Amino acid sequence: MPLTRAGCEALPRLDGIRLACSMHLDLKMVLAVEALLEKGAEVFLTTCNPTTVRDEVVEWLRERGAQAHAWKNMSPESYAEAIERALAWGPTHLCEMGAEFSRALHSRANGSRVRGSLEATGSGIARLGALSPRYPVFNWDDLPIKEGLHNRWLVGLSTWQAFCERTRLTLHGKRVLVVGHGGVGQGVADVARAFGGTVEVAERDAARLLEARYAGWEAGPLTPERLARAEVIVTATGVTGVIGAEEVKHLRAGCFLLNVGHVADEIDVAALGLRRELIPHVEEARPHGRPLYLFAGGSMANLTAGWGDSLNAFDITLATMVAGLGFLFTEGERETPGLHPLPRSVWGPVAAAAAARRG
């Protein structure tokens, strides 16, 4: 990951920085966390999604000096405890994917030592929009080299790779319903078609619905008829319970359900009733007497059942995060409290370096 390595080497000394991270703790994060520790920062690690934790990564980083409270499939109670432990640790800065730290901090009247934060997800930005942040928070989800690359192109590819590998099925001859036509949903739909699926799109936002139709998709609201036709349904909305008890009533026997959203609540798993594991990452449920198949427990499919982005592609994403942290620790923390876009002067050089390597 040469772009990330170069960004890590450019970081200043970070003595006195106490960075609390809530993020996916998979192999690709190791290089950045090691660099932060080597530059003198203290780091507290927890996850943003218990199903995506790699225990060997947590142990490796703990041995190199990070503090951590995270393990794969930790319970909701343990996850809530991890958030509290991180905040009690007294961070000066936050690196978040989902804004759980910020939401917890802003539920309290007392202040904190936090001087600034980075946020990497659309769901986190939505949460922050309901707050009045007491420190500057920089949004790096909406950048062209994050939303336009990772969200638009890589999530869909890695999702269907994981699905095909784990189920030993392909999408040939299958009708796939993609729920949501934001950047992630667009990529999921494109790759599903490339992998042989017949694709429909469900979207409730009028502008995105028009965009889906202009892209050539058969698209409309999430109707009972659309649900009943689908053999594979994938949610990409950021909306809680988009597939719930009412939607489950209309699903055909043998339908697969999977989610690519950041938070594992787009599919109301409880509405499926009792489940039994058939093979790793595939469970069968029988609501209304019909077999349905839940993939990756309804959690983020590409990282729960697969490895997520390729190393070469994620190099751009991680290099952007590292550049954002370098900015946050210096000029960024002096910005006014509130939500701000990460400046182009920060991420632009990463884009230029990536383009030069591939041009």
C-alpha cells in the first residue's frame, strides 16, 4: 500500500495525541495504526461493527502498544462498554465510522478533552447532522475519492465476490433486487448485472429513482410485487428496518437476503424468526412456512463474510484517512466546532498521487 505508507511517513511527531478509533478492525487498518503508534500517538481501538472484527488484528496491534476493547461478535452490551471505556480513557481526537463516540459524548452535559474528529460514513454524517458538535468534525465520506471510488465501485464488487464464494452460487438466471440507489447501491447493481443477474432497483427518493431509470434499471418503490419477484435482495440504504415483518410476508421461497449498509439493522433479522446455520455465513429461516436464507447475519456482507476492498484499491481510501488525521492533529483542530468537509487541500494530493501511479 504505497500511498498509505508515504502518507504515514509524512505524519509529524504525535506525542500528546490520544486517538480513539471506532472502525473496522481488519487487516487493511494495520499499517495506519502501526504508524500512529510509531509517531508517538496513544491509540484506543474499538470496532464500529462487531461482525467485522479480526481478532488476530486486534491482538497484533495490542502487542504494538494500542489499547483495545474489541473482539469478533462482541455482544451489544460489550460494545456499549467499549464506547464508554474509550471515552473514559480521555481521547484528544476521534477517528470514527458511525459517530458512536460523538453521539455518546453529546448525550452528556459534561465536556470532554476532544479537540476534533474524522467521520467516514454516511450513517455517521446523518447522526452528526442531528447534533451540534462541540468540536470540529471533518466529513471524508462525501469525497470524490471515497464516495466516488470506494462506495461507488468497490463495495459492490467485494459484496458479490463474498456472496459467490461463500454460497458457491452465481447470480446467473437470478432476479436481484437492490434496495437503495445511492453510491453504494449503484455499484451493487452494476456488479450484479456484470455477474449475470437480472437486476431491479427499489428507491423511494424521487431524484435517485429518476437516476436509476436513466441508468436503464427497472426501478420503482419497494412494492409487494417487486419483493415477490426477487430471488436475491440486497439492502444499501442506511435506513433501519427497510426489510421488516411486512416485507418478509411477500418474499418468495428460497430468497436470499443480504445487507451492505454500514449498520446491521437494515434487515429486521428478528422478523425472520428462528434461524439455523446451513454453512458458514448462510442461515435458513422459515417465516410463514417458506425457506429464506440470510447472508452474513444481515451485517455488512463484504466485510463480515469477505475481505472487503482489495489492498490496492483500499490504499487510496486509507491514505486519505491518514492525510485527514495529519490535518486533524494540526490545522483541523483549530477550526470552528461543527461539521465540515475535509478540505480538498488535504485529499487532493492523494488523488493526484494515485492518478499519477495509474496514468
